[in-house]
Amino acid sequence: MAAAPVLEFERPIAELEKQIEELKRLASERSLDVADELAPLQKKLGEMRVQIYQNLTPLQRVQVARMSRRPFTSDYLKHAFTDFIELHGDRAFREDAAIMGGWARLEGETVMLIGHERGRDTKENLKRNFGMPHPEGYRKALRLMKLAEKFQVPVITFIDTPGAWPGLGAEERGQSEAIARNLLEMSQLQVPIIATVIGEGGSGGALALGVADRVLMLENSVYSTISVEGCAAILWKDGKSPEMREKAAQSLRLTAGDLVELRVIDEVIPEPPGGAHSDHVATATALRETLVRNLEELKRLKPDKLVRRRREKFLRMGQFTE
């Protein structure tokens, strides 16, 4: 598989990583000890990652959130969960590979895990429809949530989609109804729900898995009602220029820091220096620890109180003037 393209602001990191790899290769081929030469380079690399990622603009965070090198739902399943049993189909039309879900164990506790899944290459992207679900994907997700409720098992969702698929077939099969149904049913589900935005959380396609008791976001993920390109195209008739996209990204307040300040989300999960894509295992470990902690708190609540607090949480969002 071809190497994923490097983002412009990441080029200094990529070049230094290339130098380090080249030095290691030469050392291996010629049986040389290069520890003294490697140490300052690796220290510089660590400092560079921290410096660059501490100063990302909102548009740069959008670019990071969309990277194919970031860990997907399947990667977190591998590193943070055990005993995953995938369940398929909505029992009405077909299997939608843009959403994967099934039983899993989190630190030994059974949970129902449901998440968007993208692809890293053309073949996988076509199979997963670029992480954009059809109505049957959301209906599968709802079927699994109701199954979890039946057995009194917590639901954990991972959000990573540009949005719901807007094609003719999806609209004919009731895309908006499927999303609306999920919003309604999730607001009433009598088991703990934790949603985590792991990449790009786009529009209703993301919200259909996002009505939860706790909504978490990875540090470099984004969550908004519209893409920066769509916003810029509507407001300023220019969805392509970097200037307008940056303006849209700032106006949308779509970063994790903005959203926790606005109380749209509950907690930001830190990523390793250099972003989640630089260390899948460390990111999965941080995510697992956060999920376990939040789940322990939610399990203490009775179902009726859980539902009441969840609905109140979403009703409190937003500011109104009369």
C-alpha cells in the first residue's frame, strides 16, 4: 500500500523521521553503533512534534482529523478491547460496512461497541463508502443498541464520518427518518451510553451515534454541523480557498477545546505528541482509561435517572434570546 500523503505542516517531522530511519538502516547494514548520533535527533523529533501540535489552527485540526493514518474503530477494537464479536445487518435491507458493531469486552466488562469505519486505501474506502453510512447502517446501529438494552449492557459509540451518505438510494430508503429515529431512541435508552469522536464528526451522520450520557473527543478530532468546505461555500461562495476554509473552521468552533468550553462535549482525551496517528497504542490506552472511568460513574445511576439526566444534558445546550 502506498504511503499516506504528509500534511504540509508535518513536512519537517516527516523529513527528520526519514533521516532517523536512514541512519538506523545504515547502522544495521554496517553494524555500527549510532546511539550517540540518534539521541539528539530523536530528542529534536519529540520537541518538534510537541511544538507543531500545540499550535495547530482549526483548519489544520480538520486535516489531522481526516487523516487515513489515524486509528479507526477497528484499530481501537484491536488495542483497547477484547473478545469482539461483530454483528451484521439491519434485518430489513442489507449490511452497511460504513458502521461496524458487536459485542466486546472493556477491561473484562461486556459492552456493545458501535462505530463508523473508514478505509485506508481505495478498495477499503469503496467497501466502507468512505465512512458515510446509508439508512441501513443507522438501523443496524439502533438494532444493536436495543439488543444491548435488552441484556442491560452499556453502549459505546465511536464517531468518525464526514456525514451520512446523501445519495438517491439512501434518501429513498429514509435517511433522515433513520437518523431521527436514532436520536429519539438513544435519548430513551435505559443503559449507559458513551460516545467518542475519534476523527471527523460531521453533521447528522455523526449525531446519529452521538446522543449519549458522556460525549468525549480526542484532542485533534472535530465535530460540527457542516464541513468547513460546505460552510465556506454557503456563506462566502468559496469552499476551496485556504483562507475561506480557515475562516469557516474558526467560525464553526469545531475543535475539542471549543466544544468542551461550549459544553457540547464533556471531556477531551489527550493525544500523544504528533497526534493519534503517531502512536495508535498510546492513544488507545488513553481512550480505554477514559472510557472505563466514565463507565464506572454512569453504572452507579439507576436507569430512570440516567435517561432523565441525558435528556436534560441535551436540552441545556445552546443559547436563546426572546
